[in-house]
Amino acid sequence: MATRKQNKNLLIVEDNLADYVQYCRLLETVTHDFDELVHVETIDSALAYLEQAYPLACIMDNVLPDGDALTLMQRIAHVYGKIEFPIVVSTGYGNERLAVELLRQGAQDYMAKDQLRAIDLMSSLDHAVRTYELSEQVNYLAFHDSLTGLVNRKLFMDRLQQTFAELKRYKRAFSVLYIDLDHFKDVNDLYGHDVGDELLEWVGERLKEATRETDTVARLGGDEFAILLGDINPEKAAYVTHKLVLALTSVENIHGHNILISPSVGLAHSDPEIEHSEDLLRRADLALYESKRNGRGKYTIYSANLESSKLTREQRRDALYSAILNKRLRVAYQPIFATQSLSCEHVEALVRWRHQGEDVSPLEIVDLVLDNSMGEVFHQWLFEDIAAQLSEWQEDYPNLHVAINIPGSCCHESALFDALLSAANKYHVDPLKIIVEITESQKILEPDEVKLRLGEAKARGMGVAIDDFGTGFNSLEYLASLPCNILKIDQQFFFDLESSATNLKIIKGITALAHSLGLSVVAEGIKDESAYLAAKDSGCDFVQGFWLARPGFAQGLSMQASAG
Ligand code: C2E
Ligand code: MG
Ligand code: MG
């Protein structure tokens, strides 16, 4: 069906010519907003007119040659899904019961034709227009998200249900996308809700741009969006999804903050096997969750093997929370060696969670923690566990330091550093033995607050390391502005040294730069001898990697390098 536009006409559906002429005469005596008066005499001719456009308002005679006003209203609603304009029903008889019924069915007002004055006609039309607009607004609010103007969850579910039913009947293919913004909570926490809101609006606009008018783009709540791609084959749907991920991956300047945006997306195709429309959204959610697990900023297409874990994000969140509270998480330690002597100077603490027989990636653990406001309880457990272990090690390894990963987005929180200090205190660990590693994954720091916190940590003797240097957006900015004393070169540079001569140059350049700023350098990801030699040749002070020692639990951990 072609898209029809609204015009500014008054449609008069009236089979009695004298009545029509009377309306014309009355309307001549007053000022009104109608461009034209359009006269039709039957239900069929009214419907034919509506195929082209719909009017600003309509006067509808109750009794027409081919039916009554109620029938006409029902037929319009059937064809177009709703009545798109206000209606005043007129009749020769003052039948109140009929009036109530007509109002219930979608008319806005009712008038008796006998002794009609211009003022009655106009006030009836005005009233109908105002009532209609008001009910449109109420409807709009009930089915749309007020921030982005997108369809809300309720309407999305309705449309999904409708499309689902059509699929069953006409065997049409469609797809559902579930989208979640990566690290959105951090944006709100760090920059406030105004910035968060603006980001959501920006996302809403990009989603609209990337889809067709006939697709349904919804904000389901928070930073979750969904799209219903109607009448589309799976290949095309995957292409649209790919385009969408690209469109949403960007650095946007919002209120002066450079914010890295990326989405995690799940895509599910219609499937005749599915019994309920909600199951399709659940499939897309499961696929989205897989994208998060695999490092975010990407999309996953649902496949049956994703069902094996049978875990929704909520279930995983609850399981993690209970694991933290019941101390079922563990900490592994990976030794880090001085490059020349290969003596172990410090270890890096890495969280581990074995859940349902499977090791959950620490990146996923941290994401779940941060996305669900579990940071406080997680870090309290983590710090105490590490401090207790360090205190145990003190006798055998009096000079051993431990590096603890702190998410970039938490670095401004003074409570976090208080918790770290009080854990150290509790186990009589000197803060000098602690290094905080700022993981760059969040890439959005509140620089002043972070500077303050890290400055305080340094003043207490802790080491401050910038982790995974060289891959993030703010790297050089970090180096210049943050009070740190260690720089860890991201493992990626050491992984493909053979294929990329540039990597070695970058490693050398970063090391020289770090040294000139008075920082020591840790080479990460030393997975073989050539990586070790590259680190040594470049002047890196410390080396960390599987070739030297894999992460392991404290009991039985060897502080000797296994190679080299
Ligand atoms: P990271 O801080 O850069 O930690 C080093 C990661 O590299 C560890 O992965 C380690 O197992 C891995 N690795 C070390 N040497 C090699 C190597 O030679 N080859 C390869 N392929 N990998 C190597 P892991 O334990 O999976 O942790 C991944 C990331 O998760 C960490 O990267 C860190 O960003 C985060 N993470 C881990 N534990 C915690 C934690 O307790 N808190 C926070 N905030 N983040 C954590
Ligand atoms: Mg680290
Ligand atoms: Mg690292």
C-alpha cells in the first residue's frame, strides 16, 4: 500500500444534497482551516477517496445508502489499522444510545442536523479535532519512547506478534535484532544522564537511518534496542546488521566528551518451528549475549548451539552475584619477570570463574559486574582475596608485588581505592607491594577525578600501570596526563612480529617514549622466543607471557620462568 498523506480538507459523507448544501452555507459564514470541502455520498466512494489521502476532519451522516456510519468507521479501521482523522457523526434523529456507541467506536463528536447553527457545527468540529489530537498524543505516549521517539517495548511486541502471525499465514521471512550498547552505564556514571540521554537519541537516529521505513525500530528500555526487519531474507538481514554495527561504532563528541560507542548485537531469523513470537526475541537476546562474551562491538547470528548454555544474561548475572557472595570466584596469578635476569618481580592477579563446567572469560566477568552495579561487592572480595594471598607469600617472597586490574571506568571512585587500602590493612600488606593496572577497555575516563585518585594511590607508594597500551583511543593522552610509572605494551604487538615489521618499530618507539617519561615497560603476550627477543632487543624492562609462565592458582605456582 502506497504511503498516503493527510490533506487539509473536510470530508463530508452525506447522501442528502440539501444537508450538504446547508453545511457549505454554514461554513461560509465562519473562518475555518479547511482547504476544501470534499463531498461523497456513499461508503464506497468515501473509501475510494481515502485511498488517495485522508482529511483533516470528517462529517459523516449516520444513515448512508450502502450502510451506516458505524460500518464505514469499522471498514476504515479494518483497511488502515486505525481511523486516521477526527469524525463528527450527524443524524436527523437525536438518538443518544447510538451517539454513545459511535463515540465508543472512534467518532469524536455527534451532532443533530435539525436547526444546526454555524456555531454548533464549528464547535463540534473543533471539539472533534482537539479530542482526536489529544487521544493521538496519549496513544503516542503509550506506545513510544519519549526520549528517542522510537516505538516502545509494548508496541514492538505487538508488531512482532502481528508479523509472526502473518508469517504463519503467508510464509514470509523476517528477522529480529537485539542491540545493547557497550559500557553505556559508564557513560551515565561518568558524565551524567544528560550525556547518556543524548547518546541514546544519537543511537535512535542512526538506527532509523540504517533501516527502512517499514522496519520497526524500538527502544526496549535503558540502552537496549530492538529492530524488526520485515520481509527480508537471512543474507540481507545479516548485511543490514553488519552495516548497523558499523554505523553505531564511532567516537562521538557529546557535551565536550569524546565517547567511544559500540554496540553488541544479536540477530535471529524467523523460523516456522518457533511457537511464540517472544521466543524470537529471546533467541536474538541469546545471540546478543554471545556477542558480549566474544568481546563486544560485534554481532552474532542465533544458532541452535547457543541454546546449550541455556543461560540468559539475567541468569548469568544472578549466578555471578551468588558466586561472588559465596566466594566461588578465584584469582589466578601470572608471574612477570625482569627481562634480563628472568627473576620474578611481580605477579598479575587475574580473576577466574568456572561456571557450569566452563571457564567464563574474565572480560565477561568484569562486564557483567560493571553492567549490573556489582562493582563494590566484587572488588571488596577481589582485594581481600589478593591481600590475603600476598600476606601469605610475604615470608617466601618478601619483594613480590602484585598487580591488580582496575577497570578504567572505576578509576575515579575513591571508595574503590579505600576498599583496596582497607583490604591491604586488614592483611598487613604494605601498599608499596600493590600495583594498580588501569585497563583501557572502557576508554572513557573522567580525567581530573582519575588523576586525583591515581595521584593519591601513587602518594601511598602503590605502582600505577597503564595496561594494554597501544590499542585504545586515549593512549597518548593517558601517558601525558596520568600519574603512572609502568606501561604495559599490548600483547597484540608481540603476537605477529614475523608478519609485521612495523610492530617491532612500534614496540621500540613506545619503549623509548616510556623511558623518556621515566616509566618502566612491561611486554605482554610473550608467547615464544622471538617475542621475548624482540622485547629484550627493544629494551622492555619486564616480560609476561605464556612462554615464560601461564597464569595459575597460588598453590603450586612456580615463580620461575619455564623457558628462556
Ligand atoms: P590483561 O590485564 O591484559 O591480562 C593479561 C591477559 O593476557 C590474561 O588474560 C593472560 O592470561 C593473557 N596472557 C598472558 N600471556 C599471554 C600469552 O602469551 N598469550 C596469550 N594469548 N595470552 C596471554 P585473561 O586472564 O583472560 O584476562 C583477560 C583480561 O581480563 C585482562 O587482560 C584484564 O583486562 C581483564 N581482567 C582479568 N582479571 C581481571 C580483574 O580481576 N579485574 C579486572 N578489572 N579485569 C580483569
Ligand atoms: Mg592487566
Ligand atoms: Mg594487558
